Amino acid sequence: MKRRLLRLLDALGAAGVAGIGVALFCLPFYFSALAPAQAELRKREAIAAAAAAAARQPIQITRDDPAADLERFYARFPRLDRLDSELQALYAHAKAAHVQLRQGEYRLEATGGGLAAYRVTLPVRGSYPQLRQFVGHVIKDMPTASLDSVRFERKQAADAELEAQVRLTLYLRKGT
């Protein structure tokens, strides 16, 4: 048995032994790190899909109860305590578009009524298609976000990457 094992190890060589070691390491790594992360990702994607589907539903307006209509309108916006998940969605769109976000400016402003405006100014770096993809997906997938302005700058005419400043407003529902 021992000779057989030694012959097998000799036939595999150093690269084969290292490959088996890496394969044995990958199995516990998958079950301890990757599988829980994938489950968390699926859960968050389901929550985001449900929120997006609810936001796309048309608002039914009735002439009988304007207060209920206003309440239904405000219910379409995420709560202020969900600001962290809204920002994570914004960063996920940047990562998916392969743009580089630099340190931005964030400011919460109270508006009239039941909404609060969270102003986000992000310095962004990437190619024009990447910047366009980022802004397009934010506007499409985050219906309570508005694009306030975009400013592009190219250091030299031959540069493939642009420096941009993207100003967004995330509207959130006050209270619970």
C-alpha cells in the first residue's frame, strides 16, 4: 500500500500533488464562504426584484379618497432607514459597469411632504460606454432616483477613459 502511494505521488509529480492540495482546500472554502455569499446574494436580488416590480405598478387614483391616494404614492418610495441598501444598489451598478467611484459627496435634505432627498455627487472614471451603462442602469433599476447632472471631462483627446461627475438624488420616504 505504501509503495503504491509512493508510486502514485511520484507519477503525479510536484504539480499534481499541489493540484490535489488546492482541490482539497477549495471544497471547505466553497461551503464556508462562497455558498453563504451566494445565498445572501439570491436573497438580496429577490428583495430588489420585488421592490422594482412594486415600483413599476401603476398608481390607481380614485376621486373618493385623496389621502389614500397620497399614502399609496408615498408607499412606492423606500423608507429612509433603507438608505444603506439604496446606496449598495448604486455601488453594485458601478461595479457591474466596471467604473471607478471616487470619494463622493452625500447630503440629506428634507423636502416638503413625506419625502426626503438624498443628494449624491460621485466622481466617476471609466470609458464612455461604461459610464453610460452605469447611469442607464441606475435610472432603469432605481425608479426613485433622479439624474440631476452629468459632467464629462477628458484629459487628452486620445484618452479612452473619461473623468465624470454624476449628480443623483435618491428620494426616500420619511417615517416608518
